[in-house]
Amino acid sequence: MFNRTLRRLSAMNSIVFLLIFVIFGTVIYGYVSYRLFDKVDEAMRFRAYNFKIAGGRLAPPVRNRALFDPRIFTLLQDDQGRLVRVFRNEEVDVEHLAELVAHLPPGQIQTRELENHAYRVISIPYRYDETVLETEQGSIDVRNVIAVSVVDSEYDSLRNLLIIIVGGLVIGMLSIILAGYSLARRAMVPIQESWERQQQFVADASHELRTPLAVINSNAELMLRHPSHTVEEESIRVTNIVREVRRMTKLVADLLTLARSDANQSEIKLGLVNLNELIEMIAGQFMPLAEMEGLTLRAATGDRLELTADRERLHQLLVILLDNAIKYTPPPGEIVITGNKQGNSLIVTVEDSGQGIAAEDLPRVFDRFYRGDKVRSREKGGSGLGLSIAKWIVEQHDGKIGVESRPGGGTKFSIVLPVKKLP
């Protein structure tokens, strides 16, 4: 699937680059063509439009440099299509040029080739009332004025430019293909990583759900084998089912939170939060549980700590960290949660004297479903999603979360939250 997508992206990128190259080359060619011919065309139009007969002779022309361009010569065409030259000093083979000016659309400049020479040609209908001109060849009833200019140098320059553009396009095709493939590979990296994470996420979620489902199913089947037993007699199996249902409910809730965060659907409801009060409240809730596990839990906060945040999400964040600390700190141990202010940030730490985290596991503690000691984590009821959710909550508040730990030396989570004001 990825190879086919890579090929498609490479082809699309190559086509885009090719179109850009072609458009760029066309613009350059058109601009150079215009700049080469615009003055010649202007002079030809001026000479053709300003031709006028007065008293059977050529009227004095309006003074203009275009009249003295040696490359431009003027022909007259009568009502029968015959050509006559205008000026004696113009050495023009009229019969030879008959083929050049044949079938000219009026008012439109064209480039035509004749015997290895390039010409710009325009035919303008004569617009004045007096049309008869006396020439050495006799009288001619003028119907069209034709201006012709030799443009060999301009034509050769354009032809060379076209060869350069086409040659550059042919030579650049290999670079375009390589560039398209390189960009496609780079674009595929995050897509492939996302796909792999999704596959791993689905596999891990399926694995986590399989265990409680198996426990529920086995206990339900055992209960069905003894339909005459009372609830008291089957209380152990009922308890197992309820415990696993709660575990599955929490896992599904965590999965839903992460799925909504990935889709940017989880809303953060900002408000003024007193962090001192929140830390003291959560510590008070966890103290009985810590005492039951033979642990000491202390909370220490400095000055008044207030920030703009989502109170419920911060509550969830601290619960996750304290829950982990209690789970992985053997008795007798100590857990300390602190809060302090440093500049425009609030620093919250949760430190325990527990078993610590191996150095190779530290970089991955915030990965979804990652657990350093999978057996012990599962025995403690962990799913490997808590720290992922904690990191997401911190990032939604534009903060940072870090961890310091060593095996047997305890673990310290540090959270930095910016102090913001409500708009």
C-alpha cells in the first residue's frame, strides 16, 4: 500500500515540478519574444497606418524614427492583389515577396519564413478617401498597405532560447523525478509512522481488552454451570466480573480521551485555578490510600499559586501522577508533591522513593501502552495510558513535563505550567 502511495506521490510531485518548469519557460519565452519584437511591430504599424496619398502623391510623413528603420519596407496592394513598392531606395523584389504576403489577415502581425529568412509582416487596409497613387509603374488604386521587416537576428535568438528551454527541460527531467521521489519519501515518513503507531495502538488496545474480557467470560461461564447457586455462593466470581468491568471502563475512557485528543475534539475549559487548593485537596484524598500501603504522603506549596487552566484536567493530571507513585513505591516509602512559582511559570513536582525506572525505559514512559515491567504493571492494574494522557494535558496548557529516575532511587516528575491571564 505504501509503495503504491509513494509512486503516486512521486508522479504527482514530478508533474507539479514539470508544470512549474513549463510555465516558467513559457513565460520567459513569451516575455523575450515580446521584448524582441515590440519595437519592430510598433514601427511597422506606425509606417502602415501613417501612409497617406495627397494629390496622387505620397503625403509628407509624420516625423518619427520608425520611418527610418532600414529593416522595414512598405508595399502597396491594389484591388487586384498586385504589389507595388513605395520608395525607390528600397531594393525590393516585389514578385519574389508575393508569396510572403499572400493571404494576410488584416491588422494581424505574423512571422513568416522565406528562403532561410524570417520576416514580420502586417497588412493594414488603406483608410483614407483618396486611393489613387501615381508611381513609375503607373497609377495604382491602393487597397492595403503592407509593412515588412527582416527579423533574422530576433528569430535566431528566439529559436536558440527555445532550444535552451527544451534542452533544459529534457536534462532537468531526471532531477525533477528525483526531487519528486525525494519529496514523496519525506512526505510518507510521518504518514508511515502514524500508520505504524495506529496499528500498534489497535494491537495494544486489543491486548489490554482481551484480558478483562477473558476474565469476565470465564467467570460468567462458571456461574452458568451452577444455576442453583446463590449470589453469596458466587460472590467471588461476581466480584471478579465487577472488578474487570471497572478496569475495562477506565481503559475505554482513557482510550476515548486519547482518541479525542488526536482528533482535536477534547476541549480545554479555561478558568482561574488556585493550585495550592487543588494540590492540598488531591493530597488529602490520597493520604488514606497511601497509609493503607504503608507510605507517607506530603504536600508542600509555596506562595499563592494561581493560573488560567482547566481545573478538571489538572485534577486528572495530578491523580495520574500520584496514583502511579503509590503503585510503584514499596513500603515504607515517601511521596512528596510540591508547587512553587518561578518567574511566569508554576513548577509542580511529584517525587517518590520507589523502585525507579530503568534508563532504557525513561525515553518511552510517555508512550501509549508502554510499561517497563509489563507483568508488575498489569498486576497493579495499569494500562500504560496514564502518562500519555498526563503529557497531553500538560501540552494542552502549553507546558512541559519531564521525568528523572534511576533504578532503586525513586522517580521525580516535574511539570512546568505558564501563568496566563484570562482574556
